[in-house]
Amino acid sequence: MSKIYSFVIALIVWGMTITAKAQPIAVQNAFPNVGGFTQPIFLTHSGDGSNRIFVAQKNGLIYVFQNDSTVSTRNTFLNISNKIVTGGGGDERGLLGLAFHPDYSTNGYFYVNYTAPSPLRTVISRFKVSSGNPNKADSLSELIIMEINQPYSNHNGGMIFFGDDGYFYIGMGDGGSAGDPGNRAQTITEKLGKILRIDVDTTVGAQNYGIPPTNIYADTGAGAKEIYALGIRNPWRMSQDPVTGFIYCGDVGQGSWEEIDIIQNGKNYGWRCYEGNNPYNTSGCGPQGNYTFPISAYGSNSPDCSVTGGYVYRGTRRPELAGRYIYSDYCSGRIRKLYYNGSTVSEEQILLTQSSILSFGVDQQNELYMCANNGTIYRFNLNTSVGITNNNNNAPSEYSLEQNFPNPFNPTTSIRYSLPQISSVKLTIFNSLGKEVRTLINTTQTAGKYERQWDGRDNNGQQVSSGVYFYTLNTEDFTDSKKMLLLK
Ligand SMILES: [Ca+2]
């Protein structure tokens, strides 16, 4: 420590500037003083501006605490351990989902999804916060919205959330066992193996919910009116990107393929006819064109085994992940980022955690968290560099290369960068094969902030083709590259 320290001090004394690239992405304990959790299967917020975190455990407890890394106290918001059936380890039953009503700040309603015994079934129910204590639910306020019998103990899905259309979405597994022996996911009169969508703000007779009129079977009644999408095996986490509106779903595979789907009204996602992009059991199935295939699939061979779907990153700790769908695999612990623009997909691994990620969740600011089986809630480390401020207050404090905008683009995009001191600067565009396409800047520039446009033309003035390109900023003390997408 002492060596580095004296080095830093010396540089401050001389009034010089050093910079370093951003710290690599890692995960850190988000709430190290709040105590461990027992199989935390979800994290969310109440959307009421109170900036609290709610963590649901499989064993039926929901904790609430302030969203602060130094927080050391938590309250038990709700305990429904007496209503659920569960087990330890890989038992897939228990409290599986939690969602707060969009008008929670006025009506105090929140919803849970849990597995109940005798008969084994999924229960979706509503509770209300207590009138006197915002950190305590009224445990006697339960209103059952829906119950769905479960033929086997596994594949209970569990995700519930309010979409940007105001409707309530439910992820239902295929009922369990293996290979969907009852062909439930393809049976339109069954709620199992489906994504359901209901209106919890309406009642119809004795039914504590209404049917959105645009659900595919809402009018005909040929199938269950609650169905939004079909052919799902075991949706383990689903989320809607608040910017694009895409609903991402991680659907756990049988034994060969894990998949990420974009869920749309009326689509059939293939299970048990298809697992990922591959036939599984096509007996009685329609033509391939009847089914919607994943935007991404990966083999569930060791060390991978089971997808944990996540969220499109809209937080602030790692700006370079903006717009990327972040997800994991329960067994390998790897975390990947996926970029989907509505037609094409690119993805890569961000890091390998040492933990099994049970679920992701977001807080009120859309920052992303990871609930691990070891009982820890993780988040990404901050994107900070270890640069030291220049004595010149007008100059940027460090080198930086920003993400181009717009991106994707056609045909022109802007690239911004900052120089803390006079630098020999080269800004270059490369294609995906690493071949130089265009030199934008190759000169000496003084300290300051710069913006440079690229018009999609190469060094010969020719328009280049659609695809992925990279831009690289090179100075004596700094190098960074970023990816961009030219769409035509
Ligand atoms: Ca599928």
C-alpha cells in the first residue's frame, strides 16, 4: 500500500494528472450489514418513492429495509410461512413472486405468488399494507385472486409483475415432472405452461380479476381467457424493459437448451414440441412456423444448467451496460449481457460469479441486484477510474470515451471523448474483423471535451455496410474502444 500511496502523493504535489481505465465489472455485497438471507428468490421495490428494498425468501418471509449500503436493520414485512409448502435446496415450491400495485402509494396493495399444499397448487393473492406501519403488511388482508392446481412439485414458474399496459402478468410452468407428460403447455384450455395476463383492478362476478379484451381467447373462449402466450416450460424470471417495452423471459430447458424469449401477445413459444431451437417431442405438433423461437439459446451442459432471467440494465452504476439484458445461469454463475434491437442479438459474458444467482431484481432507480443462493444480495461495483484531478479546473479530470449516440445509427453518429491534458490523439473506426475503416482524428489536441461525427463512410468516402463497428481512442496515456451498430 505504502508504495502506491507515495506515488499518488508525489503526483498530486507535482500537479500532474494520471488516469486509468474504468475498473472491470465485478459484483459486491450490496447490503453487507443487513444480515444474510435464506434462499432470497426475489428483490423489488414498492414504487412509492420511499426508496425501500423488499426481499422475498422462498420460505415465505418478505423483508423490508432502506435502500442504503450501510443499512443494518430490516423488518419482516410479511410472513406467510404457514400458508406455503416448500423444502430446502432445489425444491421449487414456496413463496416465488412479489409485485407491488402501480398505485401502491394510495391503495397499499401488493401481490404474491406461492405454492400451497392440499391440494398442491399455485396461489396468486393480494395483501395490503397495515394502516399504522409502512414496514408491516396486514397479514389478515389476503384476497385470493387465482388458484391453479399443480400436478407435480416442480416447474411452478412464479414471476408476477405489472406491465406498462397496467395489466398483471403471471409466469406459469408446465406443471412439472419431465417432458410435459400432460402436454399442458400446448393445451389452450390449461393455464399451466403459459404466460397469463389479467386485470386485477376489475372483478367479474365472484372472480377477483377481469380479462384484458386483447387477450387471444378473450372473445372466443376457445382457450383459457387468461392466456397471453403459450408453449412455456418453466419461466424463471420475466421482466419488461421500461424503455423498449420488450418483455424478456428466461425459460428453463429440459436438459439440453436454456432460452431467452421476447414474450408477445398470442405467440406460442414451442415447448414441448421444441426446446430452444431444437425439436424435443413433435408428436401432434403443427408446422414449425406456428412457433416463436428464442432470441438466444445456450446448451445446458456443465457448467451451465438452468437460466436465471434478468433485466435490461437501466441503472447508473455501470453506464456501459445501458440497454443490455443481464442474465445468468444458476449452475455456472456466469453473468451475460445481451443486446437486442428488435431483430438482431449480440451477447457476451460479463463475468463469472462464484455464486448461484436465484433471481435478479431492481430498485426504485432501476439499479440491478442479484439474489444469490448463499444468502447475499449483490450489485455491480461502481464504474470509477482512479484518475487524479488536474489542477486546471477547466479541464476534464480524466480521459474518457463515451458511448456513441445515437446507437444504433444511420447514417451518422456522434462520438464524445475527454482529454485532461494536451495529448496526441488518434480516433479510429474498425470493422468487426479488426480492419481499419476510417481515421477520424490523428493530431495533437489540448485538454477539453470533444465531439466528432462519423458519417458511415470509409477513408475513401464510400458508405460502409450495416453491421457492428468499433471506435478506438488512443493517446499516450489512454486507450479505450467501444462497439456501435450501423443499421440500414
Ligand atoms: Ca421455447
